[in-house]
Amino acid sequence: MRTASHITSLLVGLMLVGAGVSVSRAQAPVLPPAEEALSSHHDALLGALMSCLDVPVEAWSEAYESGRPEIALDWGGALPFMEASVSAELLAVGLQLSQGAAGGQLRIDVDEGSLVYERAPRRAAEPLERRIRVGLRYTLTQPGGGVLASDSCLETRSDLHTRRGAASLADPRWSVTNPDIPQTGFWRRYLQPTVLVAAAAVGTYLFFNLRSDRADGG
């Protein structure tokens, strides 16, 4: 009976202490990132795409330092809604785009484009991690058909967000820019680890207490 009483007292004490620590952590204020540090899902995907296109853009600029011919953009595969934004970025860096076939051509085949939220590691500064993955192939041809650059590219990125920040970045027009936000409830993030720690402590106590009882009885 005395052993059972000690076990009950130990379990209750561990649960109360653990729950108290968990509550204090849950109530600690979490400051959202600065607004200027947040990039919308659309802009994050655009940044990954343009990073993959640095090489063909540089190749075109080096081949035609002045008097650059126009270039047609030929888009295929995933993320079709990003074509207009990529075109605007290419114009901004000095490429003259056209719809005709007389100039050069930049063929882009987007094999994959994903953006998802996952629960961040327990010790992360924010509860959510945004993961971006963009994979594409490109071929840059000169007027007349000569190939200036041809390759594939895989760009992966990740950053941390608060739940409020994650919700503010969504664009419901396209599914990839409106990802599901996983639940990060009190039980999963704080209380569940506390219960596991308490159970392990009780198991350790029982193991050594039973050994001690056997030694005393022997």
C-alpha cells in the first residue's frame, strides 16, 4: 500500500509540474515576423523559379551585351499561372520578350512545383515550417536555332511562420498557393511530451522500487 501511495503521489506531482511548465510555455507571447520579412506564397514560388533561370538569363546577357534580339517565352508543365509573373521579371532584368518566332526562344518545362506547411521542430522559433520545391528544365536558343544554354534545376527552400502569418500569405485562386495549415494544438505540442516524460519517470521509479523490495525481502 505504501508503494502504491508513493507511486500515485509521484505521478500526480510530475503531471502538475509538467502541466504548469506547459501552460507557461503556451501562454508566452509569440511575436510574428516583421511584415517586410513575409513573402506571399506567389512571391516565394516566383523567387524559386527565377533562381533556376539565373543561368539562361546570364547567358543571354553575355551573348548580346548590346542590341539584344527579342526572345519568346515558351512555358509548359506545372504552375501555368506563374508564366505572366516570370515574364514580368524577365522584362525587369532586361530581356525583350515577344510573341514571334523571329528572335530567340526560352523554353521552360516545369516538372514540379509544390508549397506545403508542416509542423516545425519543437524547439523552432515558430510553430510552422513552409517548404517550397520547384523543379524545371530550360532550353535557350538563339535566332536561327543555336542552343545557348540547356539544363535542369531543382530549387528547395524553407522558412518558419506563425499561424497568423501563414494564413495571411495564402492566395485562394490556386491550390498550390493556398496550402493546408496543420494543427499545432496544446496537447500535441506541450502536454503530450509532458505525459510521456512523466510515464517514463514512473516506469523508472517502479523498476528500481521493485528491485529494492525484492532485495529487502530476500
